[in-house]
Amino acid sequence: MTAGPKPTLLSIIELGGYPNFTPLYEQAGYAVESITSVRKALGLLKKHTPDVIVAEFNYQSDFRDRTSSLESLLAVLQRSAKTRVIVFYEKEHEHQLVRLTSRFPIHDALPFPVDTAKLEASLRRSAGG
């Protein structure tokens, strides 16, 4: 019995400051691509749509019409119901994230510091569709 292609995971690391989770993503069975900005992710989404996107919610109070660059990404992903989004966020910005998730669905939101067991469980649920 041969396995099909691995599901794909796009890791968007804008600010970082947390462990490199690529080994965990790979251990969970994903082919991983990492990039450093939502702008680059938007360009990549024109070519292919990953199964899972892991991104940071970086609240930006200076944005006039949105809460963060993540909002732009989620708006584009509305066209692709298959992509699951896992968001890392600062606890003090949770109320802003709630505003965002009331308009755009996400698969999971994990506060910093990211609990690796919760991240692994979320990845496994993502793979289950």
C-alpha cells in the first residue's frame, strides 16, 4: 500500500520569537513551506493552496480598516473551504482576535507561549479534515 502525497502546510513567521515548529509539522505528516510575510503568502496562494496555514495574529492598531495583515489572508482564503488556519496570538490581543474570528473562520487559535501538545493535536485534527 502506497501513501498518497503529503498534505501541505504553509508556516508564516512574521515576528517569530518562538520555537521552530517545522520538525513538529513534519512529524505530523505535512510537507512544510515557510515564508516571512502575509504579503508573500498572498502571492503564493495564487499558485497553490496549502491544506493548513499556521500564522501569527499580530494586532496592528495603526491599520485603519483591519486588525492585522492576517485579515487580508483570511479574506482570500474564504474562496478555499479546504484550507485550515491555525493562529498563534498574544493573550492581551485575544479580544481583537475574537473580532476577527467572528468574521472569518479559523481552525484553531493558540496563545503564546504555544503549547506543543495542543499544536500537535490541532495539526492532527486539521489532517482529519
